[in-house]
Amino acid sequence: MQKQARPDWDQPPIGKYIYLKPKDFKGTTSFRSGQPLVGTYYFYWYDVHTKEHFVNPDGSDALTTHPLDTTDYSYRSVRWHRQQMEEIRGAGIDFVLPVYWGNPGDRLPGKPLSWSFIGVQALVEAQQQMRKERKKPPKIGLFYDTSTLQYNSLNYHADLRTEEGRRWFYLSIRDFFSLVPPSLWAMIDGRPIIFLYAAAFAKGWDQEAFDEVYQQFEREFGRKPYIVREISWRGVWTDNDYAWGGALEPKIYGVAAIGPGYDHSAVPGRTPLVRDREGGAFYERAWQQILRMDPEKRPSIVMIETWNEFHEGTDIAPSKEYGRHYVQLTAKYAALFHKKARLVPPT
């Protein structure tokens, strides 16, 4: 039987950090299972110079809330990424999940690189600068925005039950980690962290697709990944699970998801949906709900939804509307969470 020709989008790894050996992990650090960790979703698709994700196609304001400082606010800017990393670390956050839309359709020969790849490279440079100055940046995991399984430049709809669909699925993960040195990886027990967004964008899936990611990743990177699936990926096993939507209400699964509120009124074509921030009280109640749980039984990971999704108003980053209020609240509650503190329920 003749082997099927490799599609044009099946390109070699984009980065150099691949085919890793044990020596490549010398000096790396890892979180431990059960260690209290705080992470957040990091949106890096903005570019104030080109107006990407600042202005809608009709010229209207694309943001519901707005960055406090838009100087060089761009995925291309090492300076901007560094500023964000320093703020995130100051908020007591241990790791970031860049919201990654990179996919094989953006890797065609002769095609300019998309922001997904360029932004990761700039983020890595920013973190390496910090490390050289002995400033500890938050570690980097992957938030795989699985909408690219359906929405991409090739109009390819990936079916993870097929060999080709599984390859598309894996290559998106492979390329991200090939751009990030292991010294920056967010790992649990030495295994790099991957969060998967919703399953709805896949044409189909099965356990074999996930097994193949574990196996192929270990072959090419020397470690098995730590995969956290969104609960919509039903009927499969991964290391942990979470539910998207913590900005609307706390979602407590294997991972706890919380956020400050929600308002996507600036997004064209959407039905109005607002979860009022209540001046920060909504966010505080979410943290307090977790901190009232038995420290030995509550989730060891809290994901904050989000650092800077200004379109949907789920940001805790410094903003014109809220100043640094949510950064300060996060630092307060993250410190309690890290200490395994337990709040007494109100009487």
C-alpha cells in the first residue's frame, strides 16, 4: 500500500528546542504535584501600531476595558512582554499560558509568520533578559486555542480520529514548545503544562489522539506533557481537567477557574452578556470560596481568567478603568493560597 503524501502544511519544527536530551534539562526547575499554583491566560495578539485587536474592522473601539499604558503595546515588542511579565510576577502568579493560535496552516512555505509565532519569540526574549538579571519570570505553559482545529487559513476542519487530523493537532503543540527553551517551561513533576480549550471545534476525537500526543511529545522533547483538558473533551483521559467560564462564575473541577467579571459589549455581533465586577467584590468572593475549602482537598491549581482579555472585559491587568486594583487583589489572595491558608466561613 502506497503511503499517503505528506500535506504541504506538515513542515519541520519552527523552533530549535526539539529532539531534546537529558542534558538540555540541566538546571531547569519544576513545580510539584499538589503544590499550590496560580496561573493566568496571557493574550498577546495586540499591536497598538497596526491597531490589531485595538480597533474593529468598522473603525470602532474593539476593547471593553483598556490597558493603563499602551506605549509599545505589541506582541512584537520585547519591552512590552517584559513589562507584562514583571506585573504578572508581582501579582503572585506562578505561570502564564499564552493564548496560542499557531497552527500548521500558518506554516506554508513562503508565507509570512503570524503573530502567534512572532509573539512567542518576543516573549521568550523578554523572559531570558529577566533571567540574566536574576529576575524570576513566571513560567510558560501552553493554552492551545483549539478553535484553530476548525478556523484557520486553509479552512481545514481537523478530525482527531484520523491520522491527518491527529497530526494537525500535534504539530500545533510541537511548534509552540520548539520556540520555548526548557528553562522557561512551566512543568509539574518535570512535565510541561498544556491546557486545551473547548472540544467543539474538533470534527471528532478519541483517546488515541491524546495518546499520540503523549507519545510523540516524549519522543521529540524527552518528557511527557501534563495535559489539562476542558471538560467538553468527554470520553477521554488526561492528567487533569478544568472548565472555561470562570470569569462568569467560579468553576471548581480538577483545576479551579475564577475571574473578575465579564463584559463583551465591544465585540460586534454578540448578544449582550455582563457579569458585573461589583467593584472587585465578585472576584474576592471567588477567591474566598476556594480559600474556605480544606487545603488538602481543594484544587492545587487556580487559573485566573484572564490577565488581559480586554475585548471581553475579563482582565486583571492594569487598566484605565480599574487601575492596579485587580493586580493588588490577586497578590493578596495568591499569597494566602500559596501558604495553604484557610478562611473561616462567615457565620
